Amino acid sequence: MWRQFYEGMDLVHLPLFTLLLFFAVFLGVTAWVLLARRGQDYDALARLPLAEPGAVTSDSRGERGHHELE
């Protein structure tokens, strides 16, 4: 079945190239999220649901933000 599908195609390597490109981007984003030294950012975000309304929080870059209920 696949042989009949690809028989008339001129760009046979395009699906393989796009699969490899997707896989490389996926691995890059996964590595950036999991291996980056952003633990302090994740800790600050994890504390947000338990923070008091109107509490001032700061992230690892020193930026301050207000936590308010909507």
C-alpha cells in the first residue's frame, strides 16, 4: 500500500526530514525545560496556589509580582 502511495511522489525524503526535524525540536525543548537551571522559577510557581491574596512574590531574576484572586 505504501509503495503505491510513494510511487508517484517526487519528494520521497520530505516526510523523513520533517519527522527528524520534529524529533530534534521536541528533544531540544524538552532538554531546555528539564535540564535548564530554572528550579527557583519552578519553586516560585509551585507556591502560587498557596500564597495569600495580594502577596508579593519574587522570581529568580528578582522581578516582583502581586498574586491576586480573580
